Amino acid sequence: MNFVAALAVAAGAAMAVAQSVDEEIAERIAPAGKVCMKGDACAAAAPAASASSGGARSGSDVYSAHCAACHATGAAGAPKMGDAGAWSPRVAKGMETLYTHAINGFNAMPAKGLCMTCSDDEVKAAVDHMVEGSK
């Protein structure tokens, strides 16, 4: 009878270990997040892009993180920061035109330079930074 009791205890322990392993596996393969569409209840709780980083990023920060990939190298015809000759005809069209092109995209430049977490004001600050650095 003791053998049967010991066997029952061992079987229970084995089931608990198996359940624990199953829970650990489920936790490891669980999705990292979920999609929250506009209009869903979860969308109301979504933080604003700039609020998630503790406030608006500076033009220099946005440039370094997103714009420099093209504007430091001239990739795809992007005017290099510091190249007054490349920037002067663009600046001559007006800052509002530069802002519009930066926010909406223009020629080979994608909208917001692909910084989808950047607010319009952060993109404008990055444009201002590049223009100032190219005078």
C-alpha cells in the first residue's frame, strides 16, 4: 500500500512539473504585444508618441536618430547637412515648403524620413537643425 501511495505522490509531482513547464513555454512564446486599432477600447490608453519618450525630442536628437542616415551621406540625393550650396535653393522656397516636404515626403524622401514616432513639430525641429547647420 505504501508503494501505491508513493507512486501516486510521484505521479502528482510529475504532473505539477509538466504543468509548470507548459506554463513556462506558454509564457516564452506569448506575443510581445497586441495590435490596438483606432476606435478600440485599448486605443484610448495608448500614449502619445512624444509623451512616451518623456517629451518632444530636439531637432538634433531627431536628426541623429533618423535623418543622418541620408543627410550625412547624401544618400538618394538628400542634401548633406553642412552643404550650404545644396540647402540654399531649398531654403529659398521657404521653410513651410521644407516642412511640408519633410512631413509628407518629397521625391526620394519618405514621409517624416520614416520616423513614424516623430511628431510634426519634431520633424520641423530637425529641419531647422539641418538648415542652421548648413548656413
